[in-house]
Amino acid sequence: MLSGLFNLDNPIFKFLSTLVDLVLLNVLFVISCIPIFTIGAALTSLQYVMVTGWDTQNSKLIKMYTRSFKQNFKQSTVVWLVMLVVGAFFAATGWMIYQQSKVDDSVIFMAIVIVFALICLAYLCIFTYIWPMIAKFENTTLMMVVNSLVMAISHLPSTIIAWMIFGLGVYFMLTNMVVAAFGVLILCAVIAYFMGKVFQNVFAPYLKEIRHFDGEPLDYESPGEDLEHSYAEAKREVAEMAAENAEEGNVDDADV
């Protein structure tokens, strides 16, 4: 009985191991975000680990995060700074529209409000998908933005679920002091973990990610051993596989 209790395959040990990994990831993420301009690379790295999955070795977990951070730093930073500026512009515009709504209820003004709301919704779609897209696919920045919007709209139920996960996490943190205190250590990683599950399902038909290490095939769910591979090479292989799927009619090769 005791041997079963302390077996590493025991669900309790697996849960505790995952909990420790999430705390570690949360710490890495928070530290990576401190310079502010690195938040994009941090978001990409966090989503890379979550979408790819990881084994129980913390050393491999750190390697996965740091490798993604280095490889995707330039593109993620450019996207983050642009998204930050655009987001600030939308926030200021939204405030002006709100103030104007107090004195203007014309049909033309309401049409402007609806158009602005749709543009903000498109921005939110892009912001949701752009980080895991950068993490898992190879493409130009402009195409990443376009494909993020297309992916979000074409998988709308999954997109809504991802928003709900994020919204619930933020809501409980803002309304419950215990959750807020706990969230300092783990909440960002927990939210990313469940959103990563959503993105896994969305990306699975496009990735079909099977790579090789020492001649042995490794599947999509077990990424730990293949970290000796070049990260850039792995992304290239994924892009080639997605292109092959497109030729077979599974996906449009313009989407990856």
C-alpha cells in the first residue's frame, strides 16, 4: 500500500509535480515580464510550454521556456510593442466615445460605436492567438497577425472558452483575497495551462507534431527528450508538416 502511495505514477504525485512546475513557470514568467518590453517574449514562451506540454523534469521545463524566449524574442517584442501602442490608442478612443455617448445618441454615432466595438473584438482575437502562434509556427509578423485573427474566428467556440478561462481567473483574483494571494505564486501559469489545453486542441490538426530523437519517434504529448534538437529546426519541421497537411486538403497552406 505504501509503495503504491509513494509511486511516482500516483495521481497525487503527478498533481503535486504539476503544481510545482506551474509555480516555477509562474516565477519565470513574472521575472521575464519585469522589464515590460519583454512581456511579449514571456507570453510566447509560457504558451510554448503549455501548448507543447512538458515532462516532470524541471530542468527540461526551464530549457523549454528559455529556448523559446531566445528564439522568439525579436518577433514577440515587435508584436508586443505594436499591440501595446494600438491597445493604448483603443483605450483612449474608447474613453472619448464613452464620454460622447452621454450627449450623443444619434444613429450615426451608434454605428460608429458598433464599428469600434468590432475592431476592438478583432484586436482581442489577435492578442489571444498571436503568442501561441509565434511559439508554434514559423511565418512573417504580418502573416502571424492575419492568421491569428483567422484562427480565432474559425475556432470561435474555443476562442470564447479561452476568454472565459482568463476572465474567471481574473475575476476570482480580484474578488477573493485568498485567491489573490495564491495567484501571486501560480495564477498566471494556471490560466495559461488551461488556455494551453484549448490551443492544443485548436492547433492539433495543423501541427501533427512528431519529431525524432536518436532514431526513436516522439509524439506530440512527450516533448521533454527532444530538447537536444534545435528549436528553430523543430519549428521548421512543424511548418513543413502543416504544408503537407495543406496539400492533402486538411488545411489551407496560407494559414501556417
